[in-house]
Amino acid sequence: METIRQDRVLIIDDEPAILEVLSTYLQDEGFAVITAADGAQAIELAIAQQPDLVVLDLTLPTLSGVEVFRRVRAEMDVPVIMLTSRVNEVDRVVGLELGADDYIGKPFSPREVVARIKTVLRRYRHAAAGNARADVQVQRVGDLAIDRAGHDVRIGGKGIALTPMEFRILDVLAHNIGQTFSRAQLLDKIAPDSTDVFDRTLDRHIANLRHKIESDSSEPRYIVTVFGVGYKMVNPG
């Protein structure tokens, strides 16, 4: 009989109690769990074990959670849920701007964490399946070239570094040229099971994206605002 592979979750936190309780809940739900108590160990385990999802505490010894996030994402495209005791919304915005897929503040319910993990994995795989089925792998809009398969964006042949969230927004808009999306519609396309955090930061993601792809972000040529409605992408010709 063929063995079904368990989804692997890497939990990175310096609090032993949190590692223990999350490991127990996840294992009870059928996940394989890998744990790390500091940043350096976390990067080594992520590269060696290739987890399906990472739960990452922002406050870690040896390396900050932000640095761990950047190094892990440089090595692999893996969904990340950020976990922290910080309650300031600025920290949430920073985490999501980096490209985190979700954000959970401490204290938390272990059941909620498990539910969020399942939701993010489902959303991530849904997006991957959609990309795999797409007939057009490279979409061109003006000087922009968006390669879904390679997760690569170029403008005038020059590579542009986007966060995963920025890439999803650009990909949806580029494959629906001229269609206006309300914020709710756009969120449903890029993160169908997202929390309200995404809604509060969507405009910031759009602003960051414009800074990267527009020659003048104050007068965008690609992603334009339809006042009172939302956003759309146009071909500058």
C-alpha cells in the first residue's frame, strides 16, 4: 500500500512550551513537525527538510525572525505564517509587506494556529494549481513580462524583485487587463481565505508594487486606481 506523505510544518520559536503545544496539536492533525529554537538552526533545517509551511516567531536568538524569513525565502518558495507577541499593527504590516502569508499574535489558541495552517496550505496549493493549468505562462503588458512558472517579473528585460503577495496582485491584474477589481474582489483572487489583515494592507501592497514597476508611481501607467471602486491594470501601449 502506498504511504501518503504527511505535510511538514517547521515551527521556529525560542519558547519550549510553544514548540511542545503546537507540535502536539499538529501531530494530532496528521502533520509531520520539525522544530527549531533559534534562527541559525531554523535556516539549516528549512534547507535540509524542505517543509511545506513555516510558522515563524519574529523574536529569535542569533538571528531575527525577519532575517530568517528573508534567507528562507531566498532558498525556497514556501508559505510562512508569522508568530509574535507584538501587538502593534505596524509589526503586522511589516510582516505582510515582507511577503508573509498570514500573521498570528500571541497569546493564541493552538486550534486557531492549526486552522490557519490548513487555510494557508489550501490557498497556496489552489494558487499553484491555477498557475499550472494556465495556458499563458508569460504575460506581457507594455514593457512588463510576468512569468508565472518561473515566478519572475521583468520590465524592459530587467528583473524586478517582488514579494510573493506583490507577485500575486500583479499576476491577477495582468491576466485581467482592463477589468476593474474592488478591494474585496482582488483579495478573493489573491488570498481567498485571508484574514482582515490583508484588507487593511492591500493599498500598501499596491503602493509598493507601483514603486517597483512604475517610472513615476505618482502617475501610474500600469496599475491605475478607479476611484470609488478599486484597481485595474491597463496596457500603456
